[in-house]
Amino acid sequence: MAEDPLSAQAEAILSAGPEESATELPLAPPRRLYAIGDIHLSYKGNEKAWDDLRPHPFDGLILAGDVGETIEHLELAFQKATSCFKDVFWCPGNHELYTLPSDKDGPRGELKYKQCVATARAYGVLTPEDPYTVWDGDGGPCLIAPTFTLYDYSFRPDHITLEGALDWAKEEGIMATDERLLHPNPYKTRQDWCAALIVAEEAKLERAKIQNPHLPLIIINHWPLREDLVDLMKVPRFSIWCGTKKTKDWHTRYNAKVVVSGHLHVRRTDWMDGVRFEECSLGYPRQWKGCLEKGFDVNDMLREILPGPAAPPSGNAPTQYRIDGP
């Protein structure tokens, strides 16, 4: 069997001794991996802020979904990101999957997703449909694993049935725009699409673990992997659109070093089982207005994923919220 190219690349990185690196290779500049999600370029304030993104010629950037609703929004996001960063990774959020009323004959569901993937690839942006790549910069080597899971309404109390989930949310006046604009085609329901995505993603993650047992993963997903990371004090019943319980142990099952997500518009850092969870969303202009008022711009809002901080001794730590700052 041919040697796995990721294993070969990682072995070369790991086996290079300090003396060999110092004498035969030029000193490499610092190379960091950053992340941001939910930049929502349909808002003019966010579009203007994104245009102020500064160059990071040696670094990588993760876009954790919800860059906008149209292909034009994706093009704006990818053009700027790839002009500023050496490597760019993207996974879709719910907003990329919308079919707007103004585009009523446009692609729906899986076809809209495929159109987004094609747009990303045109800019050299890596997606959940591409092979995982080795990050060889600071904090590495690691495998970068963009994923796409959707949600299945399972983030709900035990006494609420799947059939009753939407009515449970409606009781508090909550109804996601997804119910009108995010179509599951060709699947019958969004939870059916989610189930198919989970099967495909788990197979890919299992292969990565088997072929590269020595490499930790940076798992990227728009929706949080765990229900206990969803803390929506003002709209708690929005949780049903926030993920699936099927991913709750991915961080340990697949040897994650960091899990990156967005969607909640609640910037936070959590440590569980020695794994760092980073919610890195920017949010709508009103939601990061406090950051602007403190003098922060979109460059400050980029979250450093690698090398990042060391794990706490116990492997767990209280949530660090970053509501009004990076």
C-alpha cells in the first residue's frame, strides 16, 4: 500500500532534529493560525471592517462559516482572506446555505453547498470536501479538519420530542430563518441531511486517526460540537438550531487539540478533557459595537488558534467569555 502523504509529511517534520533544522534550513518566520466566524458581510459595517483586514503573509486563517448569504459575499470574503493569508480554510454555516427569495430559482440545499465549495476552490480555499492538510507552523504539526454537520434539533430538553421541538421554540417567540431559507434538498428534512453528513464526516475523521495516529486535529465546524457549549441567555430555545448530540465526543474520539466553531455570536474559550474549544464569531455590527468602542477592529478580533495557550494542568477550566474584546 502506498504511504499516506500526510504521514510522510508529518514524519519528516517530527523527525527533523534541532541541529539539522538549525544548520540546513533558514530560520523560519513565526507562522500562526487564526480564526474568525460569522463575519456576515451582508451588513455594510462588517463589509467595511473586513476590507481593513491586514496582511499576514506567513499565517493561516480559518473562516468558521456564516460569511454571508450569497456567492458574492463568499467572493468578497475569500478574495480578501487569500490576499492577506498564506492558507485559508472554510466550513459552511447556515447562512451560506440560504436560498434567498430574490434567487427563488437558484440552487437549494446540497446544490447550494456545492456551489459554495466551488467558489472556495476557485480562490484556493480549503473546504470540508478537500483532504485534511498538515499545519507545519507554530503549534504544529496538526491536521486541519474542516467539517460540515448541520443540526438535528437534538439540543433540547429530554421531555421535548423531536416533533414538538419547533412548537417548544415558538412558545418563546423564537423561529430560525433557516425554516424558510435553508432547504434540505435532496433530503426530506434537515435532520436527515445532518445524519448523512455525520456518517460521512465520521468516516473521514476515522481514516485520519488511523493513518496519522501521532497527529492531533484542529476540528473546524460552524456549529458547536457539544450542547453544554451553547449558552444563549436571551434566546435559550434557539438551541435546537445549534448542533447535534452526535458530535459530543468528537474532541476525544478523534484526538483534537483545538475545536473551532462560530454560530452562537458569543465569543468564548472553554477547556474540556485537555482540549481547547474556541467560539470565534464576530457577529452582527450591533453585537461587536462594544469592541469597536474600546478601539478594537476586525484584526483584533481574529482569534489565535495555534500556537495558543498551554492547557491547564487539570485539562479543564472555567469558561472565558470575550464579549467586549478579542
